[in-house]
Amino acid sequence: MKIRIGQGYDVHTLQEGRPFVLGGIHIEHTHGPSGHSDGDALIHAICDALLGAANLRDIGYHFSDKDPQYRNMDSKIFLKGVIGMVRDCGYEIGNIDATVVLEMPKVNPHVPQMQQVMAEVLAIRPEDISIKATTSEKMGFVGRAEGIAVYAVALVYKILDGSARI
């Protein structure tokens, strides 16, 4: 078996009046993440972690923010494309672990729904996606409620035949 890990990170500023999308769901809030697409920093960080694990560069390489076709795009479409690329390389997801750094809105009440939505897109079990939430204790741009940051890691694996070497 060949096992690889990848790490992802994403940040977005928060803008008044923009929809708040995180983990593929809409959360009621006065501000939402800015971005060329829907600004879903959790999905973007997970995409980068999966792409990194399979050595496929990063989300911006595959879905450029300069390309008008991705304007306001639902990030679940990126996630579906990424898992297709990862599986084309022969890998499956072992697990995903992500940390959302955000002052408001509170993320924890929405974690089960985010896990379910992303698990359906990735065709894995919800329990294979860990989502944790924290604040930055009022420090920095996140602490001033100006933005969101997300860190993610993904473990992928492929079964090798008897003659392959790791």
C-alpha cells in the first residue's frame, strides 16, 4: 500500500452582505467570504490537501480565479473535480482533518451537516471527515472578524500489486 498526505490552507476576507458558505452549506450571517467562486475556504483548503497528497499542484492551478467560468461557482464542483483527479491517479481517501479559524458565526453546530454534504460529494463516510473550529482569541485579521482561515490535511492511499515498491 502506498500512503501519502497533503496539507491545504486557505483564507478569505469577509464582506458584508455576501452569502456565508462553508463546507458546502449556507450559514446565516451578516458577512460572507469573498472570492472569485463562492469563497468556501473549507472546501478550498480540503481541495489543496487532496491535490497535494496526490502531487497534483493546487486548486488555483486547476480552477484559476482569472477564469470567468468559475465566477461565483459552487465550490462543491471543485471538490468533485479534485476527487476525480485524485482517483484517476489511483488514490482513495483515508481521512481528512480540517480546522476552521473564525470568530463568527459559530461553526460547531453545522459540522454534522458539512460532513454529510462533503462526504456525499467525495463518496466517503462522514466520519472520515473531521472538522474542528476555533477562534484566534481576538488576534489578527480573523480575531477582528475580518476574515476566515482554514487548515486541512488529507491522507490518501493506493493498493499496490505485489511487484510495486513504495
